[in-house]
Amino acid sequence: MNKSSNFVRPSEDGWLPADPGVRRRVLAHDEQLMIVEFAFEKDAVGKPHSHPHVQASYVAQGRFEVTVDGETEVLSEGASFVVPSNAVHGVRALEPGRLIDSFTPARGDFL
């Protein structure tokens, strides 16, 4: 990630593997807030998990089956969802796609 004061330009070499068929890169962060881009291959799964951070996610590309706290919906480009602190959640990519996730506070485990 190339950073100049308050402006961040992510680099292509900033991608890290997440789950199989999923990669992520941190776009911007400070101690209180983090924005992360996730790229999914078709049928890739972001396995169910939970964390203490509040998460808001935006579907930037594709269609996803999203489960939050036992409730499942199919969301397409332009839709978003919120994950409360400690709620179990996960996604499945119905086609290749990208999610933009924000976390508060920032996820130290992603740095």
C-alpha cells in the first residue's frame, strides 16, 4: 500500500490469500477504521466466522449468498450488509465478484 498523508493508492502486490478462491488487500486504515477489498472466484466461500469488530460490506461486483446471524439473502452489485459485533457470518460467490468491507475498530490481524 502506497500512502501519502491522508490518501492511499493500493498496489497490485498488496493482495494476500484468504480462503480458497478468495484474496484480500487492505485499502486504507487507522486504529479506528479499516477498508478491505476481497476478490472471489465463482463458488468461493468466505467461511462462517465471527469477530468483535462491527463490519459493513458493499457488493462492488458480482452476486453473493450472504448469511448474517442465521439469516441468508442473495445480494447483487450495489447492495450492502451490516454484521454486528460477534455475529456469525459468511458468504458464497455465485459468480466472480468483489466485496468492500469496512471494520471498526481496525482489524489488527489483517496488518
